[in-house]
Amino acid sequence: MRAYHKLRKEKRIEEIEGIGHLLRTRPVRSLSGIVNVSVLTKPYPCPGNCLFCPKEEGIPKSYLSGEPAVERAKELNYHPYHQTRKRLETLRLQGHPADKVDLRVIGGTWSYYPRRYQSWFIKRCFDGCNGKTGRTLKEAQKINETSARRIIGLSVETRPDFIDQGEVKGMRRLGITKVEMGAQSLSDRVLRLNQRGHNVKALIGATKLLKDAGFKVSYQMMLNLPGSSPAEDIRSFTELFNNPSFRPDSLKIYPCALVKEAPLFRWYQEGRYKPYTKKTLVGIIKKIKAAVPYYVRIERVIRDIPAPSIAAGPAKISNLRQVVAEELKKEGRRCRCIRCREIRNRRPSSGKLQCWRQDYQASSGQEIFLSLEDGGRKELYSLLRMRISPARSFLHKRALFPVLKGSAVIREVHTYGQMVPIAERKSAPQHKGFGQRLLKEAERIAKEEFGLSKIAVISGVGARGYYRKNGYRLKETYMVKNLP
């Protein structure tokens, strides 16, 4: 790929159609319809004192040298513009189209960073995608609406006890659409023992605030924490989806990685902590994956920590997801999560796609999950999440977002498969009208079944043009459409 790009730049050869697909490395990077770009915030004090969390000099807490994103950030002095540009250039050289960017801001507790730094950081990420510098954040966002590299999703990592109405409003101004929260456990006893600094009540409150405002909500859950057990871990995950106070949209399952830079390592030396065996860990994850609902996406099952940094335990198994999938297959079972069902580069089913619908209660509201899938629900092409918040929610009583009053809120629209550049039409699931079909069904449900007069979307800045083509207009950072 590098040689091809060099020869093209020197005008020694003509463009060869299809060569990018043939020579593409790590094809999985663009098989979910987008490319992920992770940028790391600068080292900054963390409000937590978690027992399991590593602390390395000159690196944001909970991250370690050797992790790919960390090494890129260190090399570029944690500058958001240069990190974004570097990652986009790397993806291009690997043969990936990078028109649709899912930007993930990682590092310390995002909500603990100063507001001024937050605004500067996000603006420079937009500048990095745009390839030009806007005078203000708002101008950079406006440029990105028609840029060649558009940010269609923006997520941050934070703690549930730092989510309040002010934080939610600030996140919307920045263009954030998804929040990853370090939930870790659903046991107050386990959280206290690990010096987490928040309780389960904080997680419940933060989840509701975020969902009412339209954010996608992801939980980071940890297995094998001190004070927990295999039975306790399985109980937590059972409650996660049985209890409507939780029910996140996506999950990252992180087995506790024992590293020397964390206080927990001393417990291990003193015999007060013992990691699970590989058999135990795989058994727990198998039970979780076999029982997860259709509306959830399990994004990861292990942290990307280099094996040499892990002192002991099965967190060294870098291909843990593959190991679990193979065992489930041998037992005649399969995971129903979105990531395991998305079409990717598989040959599409010859049968007619069906529109599936699942209604469920979550955080005192009604969630409606629509998806286009094959008849056996093994191939997922497109999905939509819509929320109907109760009239008594903070959105209506305190007018935090007046535009959402009396409105259904679409929290996500996503079409999977090989990412296709914005201007192209190819034989892939994208650009086939799947998202539009789900939008029309959501509008019908909001109007006919709930009697609502408008519908709002928490759109990524780079996706605003798509919604404008479907009759939506920008109001208070949301794309809104009146339902006649």
C-alpha cells in the first residue's frame, strides 16, 4: 500500500480500481460502516483512587505504555489535531476509506478536565478531520458538516458521579453523542472495597440523564474485581439487563488486569487477591454472551494492555473474544449481540430483509429498537434506537433542552457492512436506503402510536446533512422534524 501511494504521488502509475480493497490491512477496521479514531487526552489528575487502576508517570491514569493509542499520543505530545491527522493518514495508507469517523476521546476522567481544555481539545479534533482550522468550535463543526472526513459520532469516557445537568448540556455543545461510563460493578460492597468513589445509585441517575438527552450509553464492566466472585459477576450481568434502571446500549467487558503499577498488585503479593483461571473467565463470558439481548453491542471483552505489562491472570489472552466464540460454537450456541450479528463483509442473505422491533422499559422511559435483519436474525444490516421519555422527566420540567419537550428522541441510526465513501454507491449495505426506511418507521410510531408532533435526533455533526435530506433541521444541537 505504501509503495502504491508513493508511485501514485509521483505520477508514475495510474490509479488502479479496487487495489485498496485487495491490499487493505486489518479490514475489520472499516467493516462496521465507520472507522474508529481514538485520541488520548493529556495526563491530568484523576479524582479516583481505584485499587485496580494503574498509574504511570506522564500518562493519563488507567492507561499504560505499549498500548497502541498511548504510543501514538506520546509521540505527538498528546496534541488532538496531530493525533487525529496521524490516525486518518495511517488508515488511508492501510487502504481504508475514512469519510465517516467515529471519534473516541480516551484518557482520564473526561468530565474532570477543565471546560476550556475540553472545548479546545474537541475543536482541534474537528480541525484535524477538516484539514483546516476554524476560528471557533462552532465554525469547525460547521465546516465538518461538508468536510471530506466527517465526525458522525463522538464519544468520551467518564465516571457516573460526574454526570449532572450541567455536564450533559456541555457535552451537547461539544457535539458528543455517546458516553462510556466506568460502571465496573453493580455491587456497592464491591465498589467500596475497590475504592471506586461512587455507588450504584450514581450510575442509575447518570444513565437516566444521558438517555433522556438522547445519548448512547455504554458501560465498562469489570470481572474478577477484589471482593467479587464468578457467581457475583454473573449476578451483576443478569441484573444489568433484567433491571430497567440499567440496560445500556453497549458494553465493554474488562477482566481485571493485574499490573504492577496498580495498588492491587500489593494485595496480590500479600495473597489477598487471586485472579481467575482461564477456564473460569471464559466460562463467565460465555454465559454473558449467550444471554445478552439483541439490542446490545458488546464492543470489547478485554483491554488492549500489552501482555508483558500484566503480572498474572487470564487478562493476558489477547484473542479472548475468539476463544469464547469458538467454544460457544462447539456447544451449538451463539452470541446475539450486535457486533456478532452485523453483516460486515459476509455475502448478504438472498432472502428479503425483515424489520424487527423490540420495545423495552429503561430508565423510566420507553425504548424502541428497530433493526433490518434476515429472517433468522443472524445478519444485521441497520438499526435505530428511539426513546420516549416520560412527561415528568427533567427535560420537560426544567427545560434543559426545550426543543425535546413533547418529542421522541432518536438516539442512534447505524447501517453496517463495509464502509462506503459518502459520494459512492457500491454493492455494500451502506447507501441502500436502509437508514431512511427505519427513520420513516420511527416517525410513524412516534406520531401514530404516541401522538407526538415532532421527533429529534442526537446527530453527530458530520451526519447533519443526511438528516437535512430527510426533512430535519438543526435546533439546539439536535436535528428536529415536525410530524404533520
